Amino acid sequence: MKPRELYSVTEARELLGGISRNTIYALLNNGELASVVIGCRRFVSQEAITALISKSTTTQGPAIDPARFRKPGQKTPLPISPLPTDPSRNPGSNG
């Protein structure tokens, strides 16, 4: 795809790694991805795509920072420690 200033929603999906149609429209509807409306068509600028990628980039592992459970502006939760085990409920114990 030849670099240019504006891309159609379908082209923007491809540039964002082939994300789903629902995902790109969710990003557009909640304001995470800026767009330009010309006539009855919606376009996404290269600048908006670059900004989304920069804003979404993380160094956290997926087990610590599950993106699907995050809400915009929400801080990353601390890892959950395992619950203490009760030896009386452990079927392998002799208690």
C-alpha cells in the first residue's frame, strides 16, 4: 500500500495488523482512533494510526496486563497472588 495522508477504514484495519471490523469501529466510536469525515465517507489519517500504536504500546507481559479487561484510563492491576491452600481440603493429605 502506497503511503499517503488518509486511509479508508478497511485500509486502516490492514495497517493496524488486520484487526477486525468491530474492533476498528469500537476504537472510532470511543475516540481512541481519530477519523476524518469527508462527505459520507470516513477516513483515518496516518497520524492517527501512529498515535494509536504509540499509545497502545506496552512492555508488560499479557499475563500481567490483559488488554481485553482494561478500560480506557484504567491503571494496570497488580498481579493476583494465589489463595492459601487449606491442608484439610487437600485430598492428597493425610490429615
